[in-house]
Amino acid sequence: MSNHQAIYPMPCEGIGCEDMEEKAALVALAALAHETRLAVFRLLVAAGPSGLSAGEIAERVGVVASTLSFHLKELDRAGLLRSWRRQRQVFYAADYERTRGLLTFLTHDCCQGHPEICGDLTRIATLPELEEA
């Protein structure tokens, strides 16, 4: 339902590109800097590409539908979710490509040119995209 650009992996050259990437990363990090949104995001990451319905998310996280709707909108606006409709239900899943982009942005200059110090962070950020179910 949303149409966001990737946070980091897109080629970007020219003046202001770094600012765009930084702003996108800040929006994503701000969205995750809330207890409920972080819980929803972690739940959806664990659920995999098939995602969960909004009702199931609300039940598992323990929030009412209107509150969940607000938090899902913020995560979607930050580019961390993808959503689709199946009949009357809306399903949500973590957007793994954009999440990888955020991790790549955060670890791009890891440890002054010694990415091995970051261990799994750089490996996770560069894993190929999962096939959708």
C-alpha cells in the first residue's frame, strides 16, 4: 500500500544524497523509538514475509485496533512495513529490503574500515532478500 524508496541500497550520487539517506534513517529510527512500534516491528520480523493480519497483531501486542492503526501508519511511513489487502483483512509484514538498507546505512563505515569488528551486523545487512511466501 505504500511506495517508499529504499533507505540505503539505492545508488545515490550528488549533492544532498547523504542528507536524504540520513533523513530516511532518522525517520525509521524515530518510528522504532516507541515501545509499541518496536514490539510490532519485532513481531513482524519474526512472522516472516507472509506477515500477520492487523487483528492478529493487535491481539499479540495487546493494543486496541485504533491504537495499532496509528502505530502501523508510523512504521509504514518510515518504510519499515509493507501491507496488502486480502478480502476484508489488511496484512502487514516487515519490509526486509528497507530494514537491510537501514542496517547497511548504520554499519556502512563500521569500525574505520574494519567491518569484521562488527561481526554479524554487516553480514546480516548484506544477506540476499528472502523470497515472499
